[in-house]
Amino acid sequence: MARYFPHTGEEVRQMLEVLGSSRVEELFSDIPEDIRSTASLNLSSGLAEYRVEKELSRLSEMNRTGKVCFLGCGAYDHVIPAVVSALASRGEYLTSYTPYQPEISQGVLQTIFEFQTMMAELTGLEVSNASLYDGATAAAEAAVMALNSSAKADTILYSEGLHPAIKQVLATFFYDQPVKLEELPVQAGLVDLKALSSRLDETVAGVLIQSPNIYGLIEPIRDISGLAHEAGALSLVSANPLSLGLLTPPGEQGADIAVGDTQPLGLPLNYGGPSAGFIAATKPLLRKLPGRIVGETVDTRGRRAYVLTLQAREQHIKRQRATSNICSNQALAAVMNTVYLAAVGPEGLKEAALQSSAKARYLARKLKEILGAGIVGGESFFNEFTLDLPCPAAEFNRFMGEQGFLAGVDLKKLQTGTPGNLLTVAVTEKRTLEELDRYVAEAAAFMHHREGKRG
């Protein structure tokens, strides 16, 4: 793409001449004087381009880079094949907007169609849409679908083990709405099935869980789905899509809707975003899916073609029939997900999941022994686990940070009320045995240092 160059004085003069104005300020004459600021802005004078680049370089050198990343809780440091950025950075894909003119957008439409197909296959469900903003909004849209599927039910039950961001988005979605959100407690990090069973009745539209959950634990989806269905409610599952290369898909365990964030599938961390959300469902729920669905058809000459088949937002259909007001989807991120999955294939995805899980278990066993820490929920995790440390997680993180590690997520920083000694550690296929052993050695040094200070 061309670099940006500001308008010259002559170009500004020509524009004003065409508009019949003598000064740029006249273009803002419709703005009332009493709300215009007359004070000068506290900005330094402009710099030459090379001076700006030099200053930005100076600032960038102040960053500490190269730390080994064990952060998780929704954003993971996975291997990304070079082909992902090479293809997704082509000019044809550089937009987040859905292609409205199929006759000139066949490539993008086909890519989105492939994305939908891949998400349906991964989740074990029949239909998927063209992506959503992120995993949290996808979970909220799943709750809307559950409510729209029931004439009388007004309650969504959700697990305490949901990511705090999902809980916040749920609260925002249903603020000032006649909808009840009730949190289910956890036992040893997993949904309390007795509490779920005792709460289920005809007022419940859906049960929303996350698996693996915020502690990294794999929930008993089949049992939860069975209980939900007995009460006439839908089973909603938020899942890490990379885990589905190894674990049984939610659809095969009775889930009606599966959602999640696609960041683990070929998207860089980027300080937490942007990403995309996926949502897949059983066929009876097809017309309740939010956003857009790309379909395959034939053109007037009988050739295969792709079009926007279903569009469920009010911009396209009658407002009272719309299922959501979602606007732009995350097509560029979805393209990157599609390229990633096509590049690694089913076996590559399984291998990434297997390596992530095996390396996480290796590190968990070592840290449990060295730190004298418990692991929340035991061994029922995928690629991240939560340590019950004998010290504040923040203290451990500070020490490990000085040694070049992003050691894990302090859960207290994500959610108030969480004990300050819980640290969630994520391990991906990208982490080498040397990095894992170095992490263990520095953790041992931390314990030695801490015991020495106490002595």
C-alpha cells in the first residue's frame, strides 16, 4: 500500500476553490461556536519523516523483547507458518468487511465458505457463520440464540469457570434486558453438577460453559449437555479451537452451539487482539445464527459460485426479524485462520495439540514438585494449568520476569475476588524442552531465594 503524504498548500487551495470557501475553518461553520475549543493544542511542532523514524526507533529500543511466553487464558504463543501472513497480506484480503458483490468477490467468499466448513468440522456441528468479533461476543450471541429458541425461558446459567471477559460481555449484552444471568459454582475447578441439576427448570434457556475453562480444565460436556437437555435447555460450549485437534468435539458430546476465539489458529498475540470469534450450531438453529453465512451455488452458466446466503442483521432484513445487530465481521482474521488450517492440515493440528498437551504435563509435574504447589483440578487439563502457589503469584511473576520469562497469568488480575496465589501457565508446541527446563531451573532458584530471605 502507498505511504501517506499530507496535502500540499496548493492542493488545499484548489479544494477550497471548488467548495467556494476561502479558509479551511469555514468547513466547520456548522459546529456551534460554544462547543468549539479555542485553546491551542498541547502538541509539539512537526518533525521531518526521518526524525520521526529515529524517535520511534529510540522508543522501541526501550522495550524488553525476547521473553519466553507462558501466558494463556485466551491468547497463546503458537507456531505460525510463514504462508499465513504471506497469503493474508495480499491486497485482495486487506479488509474486514464482507464482500457484498459476489461477482467480483469470489475468492474472498470462497475463503469464508472454507472457514465455515472448517469450524463446523472442528466443532462436530452442522453449520457455522462467517465469523464474529471475538470469542466473548460469540458466547454472548450463543446466549441470545438460546433465548430466542424458547418462548418462555428467560435465564442463562453460566459457569464460574468462564473467562472473566465473557462474563463482562454477557453483562453488557443483557444490561437492562428482561434476562437473568446466574453463575454456577465450581468444585475443584469444574462445574458443580449437583448445583446445575438443582437449578435447572423451565425458566432456563441455556447453560454456558467453557472447556478448557479459565483454569485450563476440561469440563464434562456430555454430562452437562445431558442435564441441560432433560430440562429443555440448550447446551452452549466455549472452546479453544486448537484443543479440538485432540479432544472430542462439543457437537459429539451433545452441545447445541459451540463458540470460541480463533486466535490459536494462526493469529499472532498482538497484545491480545484483534482476533475473530467462531460460532457453530446444529442445523435446526441455522436461521438463528447471527451475522452472515456464505453459501455455495451455481451461476447462470452452471459454474460453482459463492454468495451471501443468509444475513440475519437488521441492516439487511426487517428489524423485528433480525437476530443480532452485529456489523463488520473479522474476515481478515478468518482468512488467516483458514490459511493456517489448510497449511497444517488435520494431522498438523493434531500434532500441535498433542505437543502442547504433553509439554504442559511435563512442566506441571516438575513445577508441582519444585514449588510445592498444588494444581487446581489435578491432571484434567489440556495445554494450560493453574498452580496453587505457596506465595503470591505476582511475586513469582516478578522474579521470573527478571530471568526472561512471562511465567503465567495472575488470575487475581483478571478477576477480583480470586485468591492472589493462583497462576495459570500455558504451554504450546512452540516451547522447546530447553525452555521448559530453564523455566524449572529458575523456579527452583526462586524458591531457594525466597527461603533464603525468610531464613
